[in-house]
Amino acid sequence: MKNNKRKNILICPLNWGAGHATRVQVIAWELRKRGYKIYIAAPRSLHETFDKAVYDELITLRSPSVYYPGFTPLYIAVMFQMPVLLVAFFADRLRLPGIIRKYGIDLVISDNRFGLWSRGAYSIYITHQLRVALPRGLGFVETLVSAVHRSVAGRYDECWVPDFPGENNLSGMLSHDCRMPSNTKYIGPLSRFYKLDVPIKNRPLGGGVHDFGFLPSQFTLALLSGPEPQRTIFENIITLQKDKLPGKLIIVAGTPGDNKQTADDDILRYSWLDGAALKQLMEQADLIICRSGYSTIMDLFYTGKTSLLVPTPGQPEQEYLACYLAERYNFTTITQRQLARHGDIPAVNDNIQWPGIDKNLLDKALDQLLRKLP
């Protein structure tokens, strides 16, 4: 559906690793394809993650990144950083009206940035976690935090969940079988591989901004994600285990803006890859080792691949998702502590049955949305 009068759309991802920034590009790309002008507002550290084909202009919108102490559970670390996050929430509330006026914004799409709803523009909130996962024994706190999060989502005109409705879904209880805001819609999984429909196999790696020659005949792919210092801790553990992994070890660090490539006889390391190159690596890898963050899971879904899931320690959401995917889709999961013990790497089950890809959910949500814009 193409608009007759060009509208201006503002898209704002959460500053928590690159996953939120990469997945919103699907929506940006679809809206720009329909003829809308796309502004993406994000901290400067995320600007390198955005494909120039999906936006008209980048806006620097500062926000704090979450710091994750190496030996403190994430939910405790977030509690200590809550004053900073609250300041960021109110800063977004104060800055948004000025951005709407300056750029003539008609629609605001926020991926988990809490404070970006407005009476001056139609507003959409994206989240996969309407039920916030906390450790066992904190059930009362989990109920309270989830209620607050749903209340925030309910302030927007619509709440979009990047997953499928029904039993064949990717997020389990995080966005199913729980209380939903009345404005909730399921739009299907989001991944930057969404627009890469044609498989890229058996040719030199690259074709985007990278061109690195032919892939080794056998290799293990390690995908790093999430906040420091756990990202580096995870990389160091995998590197120490490289002799037990099939073939050459290829590491994608997930740090945009770095654009470094290093190589030795056993390890090839890329700081960042464009979507086409990363998709090819994932499709051809003999083994993928990665975190069980939801953006990574959606990327796996779009490649049809399985992986060895290693949830970030102390992050209940990832611990739950790893167990859920193991039970639902026969994934293999291992704790970081077990991986670091230098035991055998568990065999990964390649016989998985992902749900079928259905792009109609997003198309339908976008078409319904665009009919509502003034």
C-alpha cells in the first residue's frame, strides 16, 4: 500500500546491544518501500548498524547503555542503574515533542524505549516481553514489573509483538499466555534477514560491504552479543575451547563501527558484518554457538538453523528462552560455566522444525496502520 501524501516516520531502538537496532530495520525498510520518509533516532554508537537503504536521515538521540558487571546478575545490575534509566525515560519524554515538531513526524515507532509515546503523533511500542522474566523466588516482583511494563505499552496507540500468535511461537510465556494490553498485535519475527529472500550459498563471502574470499570447508561460527563485560568473557571461553570445535573458528563480535578483521591459523574474527555476509556464514556453518537473546533467535529462525545456546549468566530472559527452545524445537543448550569447564562440547541436534515463515502478519499490521495515519 503506497501513500498519496508522504508521511514522516520516526523509529527509535533501545540502546542494548545491536539486536534492537538491526531488527527495526525490517519495519523501516517496508515503510520506506511504501513511500514514507524514515528517520531513525539512536545513539551515535548504533549508527553504523543501520543499512543506508532503510532510512532517509539519522538522528542522534542519546541514551545510556546498560552496564553488566561480570559477576552480578543482570536484574540486580539493572536495579542499581534504575536512577539513570529513569532519567533517560524523562529525557525521552522531554525531547520527543521537539523532534516531532522539527521533523514533522506523523508516526513514532519505539522498540523498547519506554518514554516515546505522544499525543502529537501516532505511537507504536515493540516488545517481545510482556511478561518480564525474573528468577524463581521473585514471583511477586515479576508480577509487579510485568504490570508496569504492560502499563507503559498500553500508553501507546498500538503494542506490536515480533512473534507468531498461537502455540508455534518463538518467545513462549514472555508474550503468550499472559495478560496483554488491549492494543496488542502479533507481527511475526523481525530480523535483518527478512528482506534477504534468496539464499546465498557456495560463493565468495561478501557482496555487501565485505568481501573476504572463500569460506573454509568446515567452520564453527560464534556470534557474540549483549553488553560488556559478558561479551568478552564469552569470547574468551569460546577461544579457549576452539580445539574441540569443528573446523576453523569464525567469530562475529557484533560491535558496529569497529570494522576490524583479524586472522590467524585457527581463528578468523570480524567485528561486524552486513546482513548478507552474516546470513551466508550462518547458513553454511557446521556449528553455531551464540547467546539466546531474542534478536539472535529471530535471526536463526530466518536462516532455518539451530545452534548451541549459551544464555548470558544472570539474565533470566535468556535462560528461559534457551530452555523453551530446547523443549519446543530440540535446541541444545549449555550454561557458560559448563562451557568453561573444558569438557566435551555437546552434540547439536540438526533435526529441528521451525514454524513456517509468514510475512503476512507484518504486511497486514503495516497496511492497517497506514490507513489510520491522518
